[in-house]
Amino acid sequence: MLQTNEPISQTISATELNKIRQKKKILSLLHTHGDTSAPELSKLLKISLPTCFALLNDLITLGYVKNLGIGESSGGRKPNLYGLPQNGFYVISCDFARFHAHMAICDCNNKFVTPVVEIDTHIDDPDLVEKLFQTAQKLMNDNQIPNDKVYGLGVDMPGLVDSKTGINYTIKDKKHQNVRRLLKQRFNKLVYVDNDARMHAFGEYHFGEAKKYKDVIFIHWSWGLGLGIFINGQLCSGNKGFAGELSHIPMVENGELCICGKRGCLETIACSNTIMRRVKQGFADQEISSLINNFKDRPEKVTPEDVINAARQGDDFCISILNEIGKAMGKGLSYIIQLLNPEIIVLSGPLSRAKQYVLSPIQQSLNRLCLEKISENTAIIVSELGDQSALLGTSEMVFQKIFTEMDFEGLDR
């Protein structure tokens, strides 16, 4: 039902090309707004109602749209509603963390139709492409999703990702850096690759609390600090797609060595590595702590989540660690707030789950470092979507690419 990246014939008239664009716009609007009446669609498209009905009938004949029957009305005649069929088309969404990835398949109504499965891989895995392909095949087979109804694949990953080319410059082996090209060769579908923090931000903006705002900062807080920026409702990627490298802003002169090769980056004082370094020192100093006591025979097994759980149980040592990284994060956020003056900052990722143990010290830093007039109207919240924001954001970005870049079979009729 879909032709990948094939140009529409040059023999089609301007009128027919306009009809094709309008049909694609209808598909996009039904995807975004859900079930919608023809009068509402005609208003959104700024076309006459008879023209809208004609376009809808064409799309129904082709199987892209479904007449859902009579809907609710606040008064007057109840309108027919139109929507995308649940089994119309799908996209595969994949979200990378540091040591693994998650994958699920999403339908055209923004619903996951498969379980979210974990993949044992990472961005420098030489078998990355094949592992993603095999996992996708299994998901399709197990859930009876035809391959020809899967229109695209979206992958978000940590690192310096150029979303225009799909190249991840952080991958060590240069022959594996062009992730989009390698995935396209294996999947033979539309492929979109972007930075994980930007896709977390995209998911929050479309499906989370951030959808109420236009100027939004999103922070994915884990082993690194991923930053997603929305300015006036537009995702900011920068010149080469590298906007948002908050992790590697130097904060401490001659500080700890960062993975990027510089010293004293924000990542070295405000992330999971900071926690683990402080825990290691705590074992060496024989700190009085339930965490140290519980893991005395296996200190290598401690995780940041264990520290957060111990803090919730009142462990002073762990509370002090979270207080330390919260204050450091607040310093980083103070720069962002004074530069961009956002309406809201959304925190996500494992460390955001510490909630009040990091939010209070963050606010302390902001009170000390920010001009009150700039920071007083910036709300800081913890994401309710959690890790699913990236999967949702990535799938939504792929759908937007499908509705603008792909040629749908039969739409020129």
C-alpha cells in the first residue's frame, strides 16, 4: 500500500498533486486528532465540505480511512466520524539506553500493539542492525502484523546524532556510524534516527504534560544528561542536529575526567557516575549507611536505583549524595533558564525518580544562581510517561515523516 521514497510521476497535474497533498494532510490530521468529522476536517484544511467528502471517499475506497458512524453532538445533527483503521499501518520504535535497547510496534492511532521488549545491545555493538532486525521480525510474527503494513522504523540513541543524515558520530567504529543507511539496507523501509533526549522531548511534547506549553526544556537524567529543547512549539536540533549537549558543558576547573576527554563536565558532577563514585568512596571510608551494610560483600552490585531506594528509607549517606547531584544539576539548569526562559522543565530518566531528594536541592541552586524574575515562572516537574516518552516520540516522528515524505499507493487516483 505504500511506495518508499519513489517520486510522484512528473506527468501528474498541479490539481492532482494538490489533491494528493490534501489526502496526506487528512491522514496526518486523523492520526494527530483521532476520530474527526468531515466538517471539522474541512475547517482544518480550509477546503469546502463537498471537496472534503470527495477526498474522504477516495481514502475509504483505498482502505486508508474508515467511516466510524455517528458521533456525539453538542447540539444539532450528529456528524459522521472518520478515523484511521486500527490495522491500517504501523511503525517500529526503538529506544536505546546505555547497555540495552527497547523496541515496540505502534499503530497509526498512537497505541502500542506489541509488548515492549528489551534487546541486549548498545550503540557500539557490531551486531546492532541484525539484532534490531531479528527482534522486529519476531515482534511482527508473534503479533501477526504483516511486514507490508509496517511503514517505517524509528531509532533514538545517545550520542552526537545528525538527524538529517542518520549518522551517530559517537559510535567508535566509523563504518557503523551511518546507522540510518545500514538499517535502511536491512529493513527496506523509511528509517529515522535521532538523539535519545530529543525523542524523549518529542514524546513529552506530544503526549505528556509538556503538550500544554510552547517553550519547553526536557532533561533525560541518567548516566549522562540529554537535553531536548522546544522553542515556540518547534523542536530545536541545531545546525547539524547536535543541539542539547548539556552533559559536556565544563563546570569544574580541572575536575573529574569525562568520557568526552575534557575535565569537569556537568556529567561528572550531576549524573549516575557521580553517584557510583561517591558510593565507592563510601565503602572505602566505611560510612555508616544501610546501603554500605547491605552491600558490604558485593559493593560492585550497587546501582543508582539502590541509592535512591535507600534514601527513601531515610539513609543519610544516600540522601547526601542525591542532595549533591541535585545542587549540581540546579547549577546546570540555571544556565538553561537564564538563556532560554522556558515555561516548564520536564525531568525524566532514572535519577528523576528520586523526586524530592533532587528537586529540593535543584530549587536551592536556582534560588541562589538565577535571577528571580527569570526563574520564578519556570515549573520543574518529573515526567509521568517515564521511559516510554522516547518510544512514543520516536514513533510519532516517523509517522510525521511518513505523512510528508512517503508516496501512498493509489492516492493519485
